[in-house]
Amino acid sequence: MYDDFFVNVVMDRSWITTSRISDEYENGVEDFLQFAKRNGIGVNNKYYCPCVNCVNVIRQDIELIREHKDQTLMS
Ligand SMILES: [Zn+2]
């Protein structure tokens, strides 16, 4: 059941690429993190980071994901 969520979030990256609407991006990342936390799908409290560098392949802890998110917005 989690697969469907990841397919939706990972494949539908409209909230990542809409850089001009940073609120949408912010909410998208936050929703992702909250979902991941609630459902305990992380490994050792690490979750796939949706930023452009990690591209949902590398696991990071939540604070790092938030930092990466900010870096993505700046670039
Ligand atoms: Zn990252």
C-alpha cells in the first residue's frame, strides 16, 4: 500500500519543479516527511530524500532532508 504513495509522490514531481511556487514545494516536502514519520517507513529514522541530489535514492535523516530542500530552493 505504501508503494502507491511513493509512485504518486515520486512520479508526480509537480510540487518539486514548481520552483516559482515555493510554498507548494515546502508543503510537498513536509507532507512527505510527516507521512514517512507517521507510517514508520524510514530505516533508522532515515527516509528517501526527494531533493535533486538524492532523487529519492539516498536515505537521509529528516533534518538533512529539510536542509537539502532549502538548498534546492536556493539553486
Ligand atoms: Zn537530499
